[in-house]
Amino acid sequence: MVAIRDEAEQGFGKEAQAYARGRPEYPEGLRGWLSDTLGVAEGRVALDLGAGTGKFTRLLVDAGATVLAVEPVENMREQLRQRLPMVEALAGSAETIPLPDQSVDVVACAQAFHWFANDKALAEIHRVLKPGGRLGLVWNVRDESYDWVRKISELMTPLEGDTPRFHSGEWRRPFGENCGFSPLAFAVLTHSHVGAPQQVIIDRFRSVSFIAALPDADKQGFLDQLQALIDSHPALQGRAELAFPYRTEAYCCVRLSNK
């Protein structure tokens, strides 16, 4: 039985298609980080943990690795299988990875690690990685130097409750002195998601777990607030296409032999 928080199971299950449409891809420069820093290449086995609909998985495939994906939400796994039939998509969680000991060269978690940032999950990642294997953590983070992006965050914050979030920094907690991994190395790239407001704002935030899990009336109320912002903000109103600004934060550490 795969353990997963209710808002993730319900929200991602309900809005898997909106997730696939509305979530941004990753910057082109990240391909170099995958090969040069994370070591994703032909002849390597890479696991995408918490793979979702496969947006990040595709980059691992393009880098030439043999790619496995683990995703607990069935609707998300089905989206991934449709898009990337060459990838073996497995049901599982970070705490129960259905792979043998020391079987992969790379574990990557994109938009996901904050959901399972605990000692048990990190120990399980350590178990499946080969000695010297690498763990990569990637997030597309909204650039709140833009006032309209800050406004969206202000609309969302009262709704998030205790949902695990990247911005809290709690995901760093398992990386203590004896965690079995080297210190995290950090890289950042600028990025934007270009598309119609319906895609890059409405679908994007419809797919946020705790928004997607809201009762229908509450969810529609939030989406109406987003639409009102689009209709009224000078940077957004009347735009058939816009660029939603992000920075992509990428972290890498090495699996040490001792733990």
C-alpha cells in the first residue's frame, strides 16, 4: 500500500490533465546540468522519483539514460505512460521504492522532494543508488519580483494549510551530518513558461495539489480571482500570450558509501 498525503492523491488525481497542460517545462540549460553535474548519460540508469506526468522524465530519456519512473498517483502514471511509452512507470513512493539495492546511477526528483523530505525516504534513495551515485533535486520556482506573480502567491497562501511546500525550506531537514550524502551543490537558471493565460496561469494553478483538492465551489472561487487578476492587471489584460517568469533551482549531492 503506497502512502501519500490526501491532498496529493486527490488533487493530482483530479487535475492530472491540467498538470500536464499547465506546468512549465524546464530550461534548455538544464540539459547541461543533467549530463555534467548529475551524470545522466547513455549507459546509466536513472530513476525519476515522484515523476508525475513525465515532464522531467523526458529530459532524462533525451540524455540517453535507461529511465525508470516511480509515481504513486495512478492518473499521473497513466499520463506518463501515454507520453513516454518507452519508460517503465512503477507504482510506489519515496519510502517504498520498488527497486533492488544499488540498482540505479541517478535518482532525480523534480517538483517533488518537498512531498517526501524525511529520513526514511532519504534512506530509501540511498539504498537504491550505487555508491557514488547522484541525487538531483529540481524545482521551477515562481519569480516573485513581478508584482502580479506576488499577487497570485498572496491569493494561494491562505489555502495551503500544512501542505508541504518548497518555499518553506523544510525539505532541507533530512540532509544532516550523517545522512549518507555529500553537501548539496546548487545551480540556478532563469526560465519562463510562454503560452495563453488559460494555460500558464489558470491551468497551472488549477493543478496545485491543495487547490485541486478543494471543494468545487471553493476551487472555482479561487479560479475566478485569478481570472479577475488577468482581466485587470496592466501586464496581463488583453494578452493572448504571456511569459510566466520562473527560476529553476537545481541541487545535486553524491551518495556516500557510509551511512
